[in-house]
Amino acid sequence: MMNGHDQSETILEVKNLKKFFPIRRGFLQRVVGEVRAVDDVSFTIKRGETLSLVGESGCGKTTTSRCIMRALTPTEGDVLFRLESGETFNMATQPKRQLRGLRRHIQMIFQDPFSSLNPRMTLFDIIGEPLLVNGVKSHDERTDRVSELLTLVGLRPEHMQRFPHAFSGGQRQRVGIARALALNPSLIVADEPVSALDVSVQAQILNLMLDLQDQLGLTYLFVAHDLSVVKHISDRVAVMYVGKIVEVAETKKLFDFPKHPYTEALLSAVPKPDPRLRSERIVLEGDVADPANPPSGCYFHPRCPYVIDRCKAETPPLREVEGGQLVACHRAEELTLKGVSVN
């Protein structure tokens, strides 16, 4: 997974990122509260690695990825992006007009290959559009580049005049990947890129992403709700719950030795081939906390099987426990949680 790049170099540093959405009520649309969609999130990604951001629907992972892309403007915090040249830009505070130049270095692969491609545009127009917008005016040059990109993602260049409806979901997602690669980005934010696809096709797309990472030296932020999808593609995994990161660890460590009760519950849902192991799924009591009205202390405490009084009163900070694992749990050292081995 990791390629020959200098692994010590951080390409993206997210610091204390917050995104709150106002709740408005009544005739005057007064602000009566806020939804804390992303609540003080920090993490780093090194050049050439894949960090997966995992959590249930509504935990804030897509909002986090949109803030990194500046499709949403963060309420607070920094998103520091470093170019190959070493120059660093804060995506959170960059003026709008300067963002266009930076966006070519960070591209996004979207969740739904059916709605993210314009049905009235041919593959040539879809993949060639970023090139045109960024000054490649020559039709022949664009044709050559689109042909090269289609080959790269396993599609046939002679199909570039066809429309998206002629292709399957997996093929459309390949078109989406080709579009994301058009400008040679160094960081790709993939927002649930396989969740809309059949399981048989998911593996093909994940393998394609790994091959492209090796060939092109790409760095991925991979957003997913399913831990079984991320285990083969990630170098590290960050687990998110109600707008906060609760655990970050190398993939194998997280799967073998989770330190947060929420991670343990997510892992227990990973499909296991042995039917005797299937009964061990942990079904969490209660509902996901409401980001507009989160509980006191640890946001997970109403659903946690290991809760003690301290959890209800004090918010656990994200801190390092043994072996570089980061966890936000007061009882991380004393609990022995169940993992699943990554074969």
C-alpha cells in the first residue's frame, strides 16, 4: 500500500476542525441551536498513505470531507494542505478565488456514480471538463489525455463518445475516478466510493484504487461506514462518532486490538466466514446521540456497555495509549476489547 515516497512528510493536517449548522425556528428564523456535525476533529495524513474515516451514517464523516475540499466552509479550525513543493495552504481560510488553483491538487470521488455524472455529457466531456477549465484548450490534447485516463482505469478509449447511461455502476465509478485523476492530483478524497455498488464490483474498484495509488503515488482519504471495506485498502483507520474522532490506529492494530467500545461494536458487525462466530455481534442499545443535543461527558456513554460515572461527567480527550494508538476513552487502559483478526 505505502509506496516509495518519503513517509515522514505530512500532506494534510486537520486541526480542531468544527462545522456547526444553525437550527432556525419560527417566522423570523431565529437561531435556536446548532447541529455539531463536526466537533473538534484533528488528524494527519502522510504522503502516499490511505487513511480511512469510518463511522455510522450521520457521524459527520462526509461533512469532514466536504470541509477539507472547502465545499463547505468550516466554522472553526485549520485544514493545512502541503504541495509537493513544500508550500502549505490553509484550505479552511483560503480566499475563494485562490481555491481553484489548489483544487487541482485535491480531487474527490463521489459516492453515487449514477448522480455524480451528467447524463447529457459524453465520457469525453465529463473527463475532459477539468482539463478545459484548467486551460487545456486544444481538442487533440484533451482527446489524448482522456484516452490515456480511460485506459488507466480499465475502460476502452473508443467509448469516449458514449453517454453514462451506456455503462454499469462499476464502469461509471471508473469514469468518476478518471475524472478525479485528470489534473494529476496528489490527494484524493473518496466519499463512500463503493457503497452504491454490488459487492462483486466493490473489490474491483478497491483493487483499481490500490493499483493507481502505486502507479501514481496518490494519497487517499477514504470515507466509509463499513469496516470490512476499509481493512484491505487502509494504512490507518480513524473511527468517528457523533462529530468526534474516538480512535485512530494502524489498520491491523485497530482490527486486532480495538481500544474504544464503539470500535469494538463496529468490528463485531464485520462479516465472518465461520458461522460459530456470527452470534458474537454486539448490538448497541439506544440511538446514536443527537449532534444538536449531545449528551454530557463522552458522547458514547448512553450506549456503552462499559460506562462508569466518570464517562457521564467528563469528556475524554483523544490521547495516545500504547503503540501509537489514539483513543478517546477514560477506560482504554483497563478494558480488553474484542477485535477481529485481519488475515
